[in-house]
Amino acid sequence: MHPEAVNQARPAMPPLLRARLLTILIAALGTAAFSVLGLPLPFLFGPMAACLIAALAGWRLAGFGQVSIGARSILGVAVGASITPALVGKLPQMAATIAVIPLYIVLIGAIGVPFFRRVCGFDPVTAYYAAMPGGLQDMVAFGQEAGADVRALSLVHATRVLIVVALAPVLLTGLYGVSLSEPIGEPAAGMDPAELALMAAAALGGWKLGERIGLFGAAIIGPLIVTAVLAMTGLISARPPAEAILAAQFFIGMGIGVYYVGVTLRELRVDVAAGTAFAVVLALLAAIITAAVTLIAGAPPVEAFLAFAPGGQAEMTVLAIVVGADLGFVVVHHILRIVLVITGAPVAARLVGIRGRDP
């Protein structure tokens, strides 16, 4: 058969598969580059930086859908494994810092809404949901329902996570003198196969059950709850293996970078710039709140900073693992923040008369 006939008969690679293969190649190259250069967190920052650069350069990248979401379940298991009777016994000691969370949310809104409204020129509902420190998907969904500019909201919250994740290690090492090289877990080969199987079941079962009952952040919170039950009963006593946590970092970093595919110059100039400026303000605010709760409530500085840093829950969990922080302390505060924003933001919007754009 003629070669041209063979080529014509061969089915073309689907565009989505091509884009995903390109994405994982770029992410892998970023990881390798960060590793060779000795830069911190190569499995998180390498894919994030490489995919961000490629996306801004106009390359056609694509996320991995359920695979990327499922990678977060590994972090849910890691956090759940830290929920022990000893941690539960320490919850009363966290009361003072937990009580700061509602005030912290109000302070963020009081700064953010006027900033996005008056400085950035956003309409009232977009400014409101851009300022709320909740999960990206939740704030976009609430904003869409209320008539916000969904694309602007998406870019602002994605940029908030990106900048906070980038700034947090600098502040952690510069202000608190911590190392980013704490052991993240044992190799899989050295762990009990039965416990690994339990972890896998908790990750998948908790994630899917959480989705079925409509649990917010199901990929993390579902596995967290299931694993916490297993940890409290002594059936699980370790984090997921190091290889699994590195894989979670890889997909999370890649996902942050891919979010900027298709961004326009105007969006960079307005929405991404606004998100960047606000994220810097939030990082500084988190440092101030950390100093206050450390002095007044005696909270551990590193854990307090990670607990109040308004990045994504998954991303802050990764940082807590690599600096050897108390995962339970950090996650309790983030869960409370997200619950309060998700349940309170729509109600508060109605109370203050936040309305969408005029048709």
C-alpha cells in the first residue's frame, strides 16, 4: 500500500488527547528543570510555572478532568490520617484562633469589595464574589447565578491561588525560617500493603460518596472524613506514600498553570492584574493576622500562617506537608473559612442588596 494511503487511513489523534499529551510533557519538563536547578517544590512549582508560561504563550493545553480532581483525594487522605484522638483533644486550644476566622473573612470583604469596585471598576456582584475568600468553583457558581462576570471571577480567584502559593514559601522561609524539605511520606515499597489498600479505598470511596451527597470540596473533604474515622480507630496510622503525594503536587501545579489557557491581553491587564494585587494584600494581611494570633493566643507561627493564608485548601495542605506543620491545625481553619464563606456569602449578598449588572 502506498505510504500516503496508509497515512490517510490512520485516524487522527483527537485534539483533546493531543492537548493533554502536550500538557503533561510540558509539566514534566518543568518538573525536571526545577529539579536540576535545585529550586523548591519541583513537583508543584515546576509544572505550575511551565504550564503557566506555555498557556500565556498561546499553546493549546488541557487539564486532566477527573484525574486532576482525584489527585486531591490523596491530600484528603493525608489530612485525615492526622486526625487522631490527640488532635481532637487539642481542639479546645484552637478556640481562640478559630474565633478569628469570621472576623478575618469580614475584614477581607471590607478591603476587597471596595478595591474591586472602585479601583478595578468591577460591577457590584463581580466585585463582591471576587473578594470572598472561598473555593474557586463555589464563588464562580454563586457569581454566575447572581449575574457576575464569570470569566473575571475565574481569573481573579485562580490568580489569588497562584500568587498566594508562590508567595507563601518565600514568607515561610524568610519570616519563619522553615525548610521546605521535610519528608513528605514513606516510599510505597516500605508500607503495609493492607494499609495502602485502605487508603486507596478511603480516597476513592470518600470522594465519590462526597460527590453523591453534594459535599463541598468532595475530592478532599470526603476522603478526609473517611480516613479520619479509620485513623481514630487505628486502622490507618501513616500518610499516603511519598510517590502519591508527589503525584498530587504534579497535577495540582499543572492545573493552576492550565487555567490561564486562552487568556487575552485585556484580561491580563485588568482581571489578572487585579487578582495579583489583591493576593499580595491578602498575603500581607495573613502575615499580620498570624503575628496577632501568635502574640495574643499563643498559636504556633508556621501553622497559624498556613491556617490564615487564603490560598486553595489543597495547595496549603501541600505546603503544610513539606514544612512539617500540624496538618490538623491548618485544615480545621481552612475548612471553617470555606464553610462560612459558602454558607454566608450568598446570604450576606442579599442582606446588603448586592445585585448583578443591568441587562
